[in-house]
Amino acid sequence: MEEELSPTQAESEAPPTEAAFGLRAFSPLRYLNYRYLWTGTVLMSAGQWIQQVTLGWLLYDLTGSSVLLGALNGVRALPFLVAGPIAGVAADRMDRKKLMINTSRCTMSSGRPASSLSACA
């Protein structure tokens, strides 16, 4: 004969479900390098959204043209549309470490003129 369990015994022997899943979703954050990556990604993404809103607001405030606002967003998306497929092929065919180093160099070299222009203004 099977012995019936009281509700408290049944709950204690049941496998974890909802609560454990919620905590398990954050388990990668226990790794320091992943926390650095996650924090950097969140801050970079927030910065890009702030820049997007600020540029749009400035352009619309200066010109009052919604057509130019749409053109601005299209021009900002153009490098991703062009470089995306090329970068996908490069990621498949090249050594990833060299690719990341070269990408970082390109990013740094493109940021230098922008920082010097903003310092002069």
C-alpha cells in the first residue's frame, strides 16, 4: 500500500519549477567576465539609444522636417545593412581572434577623429 503524503511533504519533495527557473535565468551572472560583458553591453546599448534619440531630436528641432528625420535613421542603418553580410562571411572564414583584434583597431581608429573634432568644438 502506498502511503499518502501530507501537503507539506508533497511540496518539499516536488521538483523546483517556477521560482527556480527565475533564479536560474540569472545564473550566468555568477561569472565575473560574463558580468563585465553584460554590463558593457547594457551601457553601450543605452548610449546608442540616447544618441539615436538626441540626434533625431536635434535634427527635428533644427529643421522641423520629418523627411530628414527618416533620412537620418536610414543613413545610420546603412552601414549595418552593407557590412552585416560581409562581416558574416568574414566571421565564418577568418580566425576569430584576429578578426576581433582588427575590428577593435578599426573601431578605435574611427573614434579618434570624432573625439578630436568634439574636443576642438
